[in-house]
Amino acid sequence: MNTLQKFNHNINNSLITNHKLMAPFKRQIDALIRQSIEPLDSKNDFCIIGAGKMQEFSLSFLLSSFQHVLITDIDVETVQNAFNAININQSLKERTHIQRLDVTGFEHINFFNDLATTFQRNMTYQQIDQFVETKMAKIKTYQFLKNQTFDCIYVSPIYTQLVYQQLLLTCSQLRQQNQPEHFIKYLEQLMLDKMQEVIDQFNHNLVSHLKKASVLIVVSDIFEIETGSQFDKEVREALNDDHMDQRYQRYVSEYGMGLGDYGLYSLDQLLNKAFDKWLIWPFSENKQYVVKVNIYNN
Ligand SMILES: C[S@@+](CC[C@H](N)C(=O)[O-])C[C@H]1O[C@@H](n2cnc3c(N)ncnc32)[C@H](O)[C@@H]1O
């Protein structure tokens, strides 16, 4: 297992598997998928990006609607385990294909290993810039799932998990090796700025895999909330009163946009949004995420 896969595998393993806790969220996601795909004439190919433990949608429902379902994730081991545990008959299983996929290209260009080795040599700000620029030039032309198109693509919450958390982990390893703090801080800020380009490229790739008259469903985590906190109470009130958009705008004007909302904002520039919905993703007993689901028509 290489670095990027191992990193995501550890995160996936830290997620609880609690079907009872997840059941209402899963029902809401299935209902949104059902509603979004209803107008489609062709229902041949469905693709899932970032499937992980496959806890938030029903695979058997997808297979009852589509001829072929492609399940992808960088952590294919977790997907395979989840798939093996699903109780569906053999003929449905045969219409499912699992594929290991890095949606960013960072694995392909060996970003993290090269970064660690390059950093261990003498560094200057200019050399850091040059390293990042050279790598980013390759990212901007990276393509995944070449020559495959889909009637519907479903993207699991993934934007906040792309690259940046792995970068922070690499930086903490550089700190342990006593590498100069000012260079590490500089790298963290530089890469945070580059995340927009990473997300834009991912989104362009997504759009290029949509057939004519197809649907893109994207779930993105926007806020983390501690169960029972004041913020939890405020968010639930906003959801009940249908004021979540206003609550979100207030939050953004105070704190700015995060990676989760940037991902959706960037897609809004590429496709026509048909509708959206705010939902609560129950992550664990104590932690939940407020996610936004955007549905786009191509
Ligand atoms: C938060 S999880 C989504 C939840 C998941 N659907 C579940 O039910 O467990 C995000 C998924 O994105 C995957 N992922 C992260 N970075 C990726 C990358 N560069 N390429 C492809 N998948 C990636 C992770 O392995 C993880 O399974």
C-alpha cells in the first residue's frame, strides 16, 4: 500500500460503522439520487467517486436502476471489504466493477515522496516554489478514467480529504526531523493556496466524464459540529426553518470559504445546478457534519 492509499485507509478505518446511526442519512441520499435520475432517458452507467465504506447509499438500489455501477476509491481495500459484506445476489454483483483511482494525480507524480527527499536537501523559498510549480504543472494535465463516460456520477464527501490533510501529515514528519519551521509553514500556506487548482482540475475531470443529458450528484462536508453544542442547536433550527443558506452566508462572511464549499463553488462555474439540499451526516456519536448536496444537469 503506498503513502496516499495508506493515509486514506487509516482515515477510513477510523470511521465508525454504525448502520443504525447512518440509516436516516442513507435514506435521504437514496431519495435524492432517485429524484435526480428519474428524468434520465439512459440509465446504463453509474459511477461512484470516493466510495469508502459505502455507508451513505444503497448499492442494491443503484443496481436496480443502472446496468453497470463503477465503484472507485484510492483505498480500494476498504471498498472491497464493504462490497464483500453487502448481501446482494451474484448477478447483481457481476454488474458491479471496483476500480482503484486517485482523483488528484498526486500519487502518479510521486508528490509526497519527492517532497520529503527534496526537503531534506538544503531548501530555499525559491526551491520550494519551483518544486511545487513543477509538480502542479503536471497536476493540471492529469486525467483519470480516460475514455469512460457515465449517465450519472455520485461524489461522496471528498474535497476536504484531498491532498491537504496528507500534506499536513508530511509537514509534521518534517518537523520531527527538525527541518526549519519557516520553510514548513511556507510550504503549508503555499499548498493551501494551490488547493483551488487541485480541486478545479478534479472538477474538470468529473465534468469530462458526463454523457450528454446526464446528472452529477456531489455531496460535500461544509461544517463539523459537536453533537449537543450550541452550534448544533443553531444549525438544526436553521435546517428546520429552511434558513441554512442564510446561516451559511453569515458563517462565510465571518470565516471565509473552506475546501468543501470551494469544491461546490468551483463546480457551479462549470455546470447548471438543478437543485441543492443541506443534510446532516452523522459521523460518530459525538461528531456530525453538515453536508451540502448539489445536483447538476449536463
Ligand atoms: C469521507 S470518505 C467518504 C465516505 C464514504 N463514502 C463512506 O461511506 O465511508 C472519502 C473517501 O475519499 C477517498 N479518497 C480520498 N482521497 C482520494 C483520492 N485522491 N482519490 C480517490 N479517492 C480518494 C477516501 O479513501 C475515502 O474513502
